[in-house]
Amino acid sequence: MCTPDAPASRVRHAFLEHFGAEPSLLVRAPGRVNLIGEFTDFNDGYCLPCAIDRETVVAARSRQDDQVHVVAVDAGGSPDRFDLSHAID
């Protein structure tokens, strides 16, 4: 279970506050760095990914149109939107 100040709890709360409904999906990806390198072909087949104390959390729910609405909780909660039926600049 998430603590109230955990990133997943903050993201879920921000989604509920901004969009007025619970997200249908809440996913988390742990942070990592590659200490030796990204490309194994440049490192004789070796790389060393290591976990770090950062993570990315995304809350989402489907819409019935081509609109995508996003809010970056860790960037001041500034909203943005774009339409999938148009080219993204």
C-alpha cells in the first residue's frame, strides 16, 4: 500500500483533482542508470544497469476522442493537451 506522500499516491490524487475521476490505470517504472554504457556493441557485450532512488509514475484513463490531456505533477501541475488526429509539433 502507498503512503500518502509516495509518488503513486501524489499522482493518483492529482489525477482525481484535475480530471474529477479516478484513473483506470496507475503504473510505475523504477529509475535506473547504465554505468558502463547504453550500447552493448560498444562495450564488448557488457553494460551495467543500476537502480536509483527515482521513479516515473503515470495515471491514465481512456477517452472517447483523439484528445490527450496531460498534467506533470512534479513540474508545478501545468496541464497540456494535444490531438492525435493532427501532427504533433
